[in-house]
Amino acid sequence: MDERLPQYLHKPVQILWFGSDEFVLVITVIFVAVIVGGMLGWALVAGLLLFVPWLRTKPRGFIPHMAWRWGLVRWSNYPGPTQTRFYE
């Protein structure tokens, strides 16, 4: 089985001109906007057009860390977002 590695490991994986996390966000929002339709669908697309440039000012991995902070994602062997003390 062949594994494909990027040429430079410090560069993010890109699909079209989006990073991998941006691409998932764009596809999800467009999919939901098509299903919802109408003014709400257009509002989702407009929100996406405002969110992506703001997201590009943040460091890589900002979306998964934001999901962890909100409690949407749980990482194994890692303290939760509400813990103030951690002993290894």
C-alpha cells in the first residue's frame, strides 16, 4: 500500500486554495445551505465569506482547538477545557 506524503511536512494539505480544515467547513456550509435554501441558505454562505478571511488570520489548527474549547471534541489523554489543574 502506497502512502502519499507532502513534499514539505511543515506546509498544510491544500485542496483547491483551501486548507484541509477550511475545505471541510466550506463543503459542510454549502451542503447545509443547499438543503435549507432561501434566505437562511444565503445567510450561511455570507457568514462563510466573512468567517474564512478571519480564520486565515489565526494559526493552523484553530478550528479543532476551538471545538475542544467549546466541548464538542474530546482528545484522549488530554484534560478537558474546564480543568484548571493538571498533574502528569
